[in-house]
Amino acid sequence: MNKLKTRGQLVVISGPSGCGKDTVVKEVLKTNKDTWLSVSCTSRAPRPKEVDGKDYYFLTKEEFIEKIDKGNFLEFAEYAGNYYGTPKDVIEEKLEAGIDVILVIEIQGALKIKEKLDDTIFIFILPPSMRELKKRLDGRNTETKEAMFKRFQSAYQEINTVNKYNYVVINDEVEEACKKVNAILISERSRVDRIEETFLNSLEEEIHEILVELN
Amino acid sequence: MNKLKTRGQLVVISGPSGCGKDTVVKEVLKTNKDTWLSVSCTSRAPRPKEVDGKDYYFLTKEEFIEKIDKGNFLEFAEYAGNYYGTPKDVIEEKLEAGIDVILVIEIQGALKIKEKLDDTIFIFILPPSMRELKKRLDGRNTETKEAMFKRFQSAYQEINTVNKYNYVVINDEVEEACKKVNAILISERSRVDRIEETFLNSLEEEIHEILVELN
């Protein structure tokens, strides 16, 4: 019986870079078969090891602009001369099939989506401490001091937008954080405003019939 | 580290009689050690097999009225000359200890609590179909036709208050319903308005220090 909206949910996940959101999302995809990770489009050239259709859909600038004109993006933005965008069609297809679609996007994109689709679930992932994040990055030793400075500057700004989100998950341990995200996805499906009117109506009709029989 | 409000959550569970809410709650208590079922007080006499402190706290009418005067109830009501109420003190103690407190109460009591404590989680449990509920009750064969009529009449009214609740859980299978309730409890703890201001402040302070060091 079709009791609850079986349509999938759109889930936006953001968080300061280095907070481990990609690892958490990977774990969610592994443990929850009803989820799918949306892949963004970009007009920038692929970097070594990047795979088309996995890391990004790589388009030419012309192709990207054509898609913009056709209204094919949920949101898009330009950074440093390159376009980045969230394609609409595949997402709609997955949602229609009852799959929860996860978008890992930065805050500006998330806010644009929030304007358009208010029933999207917005999850912000935070590290348990910034010191720990710093230590992790120092350990990797892959970043210039300048890049590091910029990174923490952005993190500061991002933390100030937390209240635009619905949930905050602290990534203490990946498995715990994943369990929380999965709980949010289950819980959101039980929210009262997602229950189908037709289901409540069918219950009421049944009661009506039963009352007539009993009378 | 104290990152999220560790205070427990107050959870009100309602649903038409016969929907199986007590069985679901029993399963939640069994599978989730951080939950506790609140026991109501009543001034009515115990029925055979009812245990004081388990089914109800049995009080004399005078004791009950004294507690009312002292403001010891979260909500109370009078039915057929007897008082029924939700005692405040034990609940507060449990919440303070980080335990989620479950109240299984009918809709009138739930609405009274909602007026006072808006951050309570309200869950409504529904049977997958009223026909099935009727069949189950017919099978038990313990009810007069009149009692049955009244029961379904109440159910009809109750279903019309569903939109006062936050969540609707359909009790198709007890284990599934229990899983959903547990997911709601986890998910609610991650809601953005439950995150501690002090935690966000500590992250911001850390970033500030890191930026000073990097500069």
C-alpha cells in the first residue's frame, strides 16, 4: 500500500573543507542503498585521475552555457572562469524512483537550492574541533600557509551560516556521523507534512464504513 | 567534550487505541537504553494485576489534589471522577540525566503539553489500515459493540489532530515502527536549534587562534 510519499528526498550536505564530509557521505552511500550521490557538471578541464561521470561531468564551456539556457541546472556558479552546476534531470529521475539524492555542495549553492526547493534536507557537517582539523592538515603537509589561511577564513564564514541548515552533524567518528545522517533520512520521511493526504482519507473512509456497520 | 545539548528530549507518543503504540514503545525501550517511559499518576483505584509505579502511581484524591496545588504535574485531567496526570519531578530528573522521556498519552494531554513545552517531540502512531485494527479487535472478542463504536468514533476525531504532531509513524511492523521512532530520536538531537551556542563559539575561537598563528 502506498501510505507515505515514496518520492525520494533531496539532501544537501555542506561543511568546512577538511571536516570529512566526503568520507561520511561515502559511508552513507555504502550503508543506505536508497541513496545516490549527485555528480556536478563543470566546464573546467579534468585534473589527473579525475573520472568523467564520477568526479564531475566534464563539459565544454559551450555545452555548459547551452544547459544553462535550457534551464537544466538546479543551481550553478562561476569560479575563476569556470562553471560548476548541479544538473536537474538525473536528480529528478532518482527522486521519482524513491531514491534520496545527496548533493555535497558549498554553502552558496546550498542557499540557492534552499530558495527554490524548501523541502530539501540541509545537513551541515562540523569537525569536533578546529585544532584537530588543523593537525590533520599539517600531517598531510600538502598545503601552503596561504592556502591554509584561506581555508580557515572560509571555515569561519561557513560556521556563521550553520543556522540556515536543518541539522548539524559533528563528525567525531565517521560511523557515528553516518548513523546520524541515516537517522535523519529515515526520520524526515516520517515528518507529518510528508504524509499523504490520500492515506489519511482512506483511514477515515474505513472508519466511516466500520461505524455504519456497527450502528 | 560537551558538544551538543546532552539534556534528554521529551517525547509524546499518541495514537488511536489498538494501533499498537504500547508494543512499539516497549520495543523502543528495549532497543534504546537512553529512553525511559514516564508513568502517570491517577487517583482511581488499582485494577487487578495493576502494579503501583509500573502501570500508574496510585494516589488518593487528596494526595493528587495536593500535587496539583504544588504545581507538580506537567498536565492533568479528570475523567469520570478520577484524576490522571503526568508528574513533573521524575521527568525533569531523567531529562537532566540525558535520558529521553517517553509519554504515552492521549491527544488532549498531548496538546496541553505542547502549549507548555514546544520543543517536545510529538509522534503519532497509526495502524496501516482501520479494517485490520477492527479484525484484530474482533479476534480478541473482548469488546461490546457499543465500546467498539466509541473506540472508532474517537479514532476518527484523533486522526483529525494528526497535523498537530511532528511525526507520523505507521505501525506496519513493530520492528520497523520502532526503528523509525529511534531514528526520530537520534535525528532530533542533531537539529540545528539544539546545537550548543558554546560549541560553535569554541570552534570560532579556535579558528581565530589558528588564523593569528598562520598570519
